[in-house]
Amino acid sequence: MKRFVNSSPGSRSRRADHHDYRGGAYFVTTNTRKRVPFFGTVERGRMSLNAFGKIVAEEWTRTGELRDEVSLDTFIVVPDHVHGLL
């Protein structure tokens, strides 16, 4: 398998070389380092975004606006990670 561009030494792609990944739906999750709650807090069962969490939400939305080839679906920002469908 090929390495990602600008990836860490020794890291490898998890993609199969024989599969065409275009045109599919993706469920994306990304975590903060060491699961530190950078994006806000949960108060009374509801997520309250801080300034960093608001930036994450805005950038998710901008991705769909800037890239014609990407169609965004739902997403959620929680204290230490982000889930999204695209």
C-alpha cells in the first residue's frame, strides 16, 4: 500500500489498491489528541460548543461550500471528537 502524502514516516494507507473509492459515502470520525475535550462541554445533556468547537462546525460546513466534489450530510461536534457523513 502507498503512503499518504505528508504522512508520518512509517505510516501506511489503509486503502486497498484495487478499489475505486470515488462516489461512495463516508462516515468520518476524528478525535482530539489524548481525547482532550477541546471543543466544548455537555451541559444538561446538550453540547455547548466553545470557540474551537464553533470553528470545527464552521469548517465542516465550508468544506461543502469550497469543494464541488463533496456532498455533506449530517455531523456532530462533541467535546473530544467529531462525527460526520459525507
